[in-house]
Amino acid sequence: MNDQKAIGLLELTSIASGYAVADAALKAAEVQLLVARTICSGKYIVLLGGEVAAVTASVEAGEHVAGAALIERTIIPNVDPSLFPALAGATVVEKLEALGIIESFSVAALIEAADAAVKAAPVTLVEIRLAMALGGKAFVTLTGPVDAVQAAVEAGAGLCAERGLLVNKMVIPRPRPELLREMV
């Protein structure tokens, strides 16, 4: 879907509620379901993409159905288009220049951090990994020239840190090529 301008996220304490929330969100507006699945530690996330107004309507409908099962909801308008392939694990990277990593305790904070990072400097998002087999944490990897990666990591990590959700950040200049093979 090329008209994606926003990402919406609902994180829930209940798997059953997660299915109902995803259904309500999809019925509320014309959005694309990016992710709807269980995540560590027994939670459920619904991630939507589309036009800002549609994503907003969908998240609001999902929030209404979620009730007390809602942990967090986020709408990120005007996201950088590179977030969508990174979320899908579909970014093609032939070589790592410098490698940047931002790790967060929150899926929503990490997606916001990835958006801030890619907007702060000319970097390529490699992957955004969301809480699956990660104890509920999330991380983003990115590559580019060392100075750009450093600026991007600082911007994204700073956003997580402001919310008290930063686990760690790292910039690795000239990483070994074997690391790319392990990432994809």
C-alpha cells in the first residue's frame, strides 16, 4: 500500500481482546493490517498502516473495544515510508557501513524511535523487530555512514530515554560482514 502515511498501534494484555480489537479496527476504516499477533509476555499487538484519518479512526475503534485490556495505543502520523519494509523484514541491504541499534522496553516507543532516527539522518533501516522472543522488548537496526548512524541513533534513543524506555543503544563502525547474515 503506497498511501500509508501513518502507523497505529494497540498493545493489549489479553489475546482474546486482541482479536476483537483487530477486527473492530479493520471494520472502522480502510487500513492495512501490518501485524496482529501475540508477543512476549502473553500480550497482543495490533499494528495498522494507512492514511492518518483512517488510522486514527481504526485505533479509536480498537481502543473502545479494548477497554481495560489496553496497555498502550499510539498513532504516528507522517511516518517515514522506510518503516513499512523494515517492519515487514523486507529491506534489502547488501553491505553494512556502520551498524546502529536502538533497543526499547516498549514496542510503541521503538517504532517512534525508528521514525525519529530515519528522519534525523540519511540512514537505511535494516529491520524493526517487535517483541517476539524478546521478552517484550523491541529493537531497530540501521546502517549508513558512521556520523549519520550516530546522529540517527542519538535521535531515536533520546526519544526512548525521555520516556524511560531505553534498554540500550550502540553504534558499531565497520561491522564484520557476518553480522548482516545473522540479521536477515
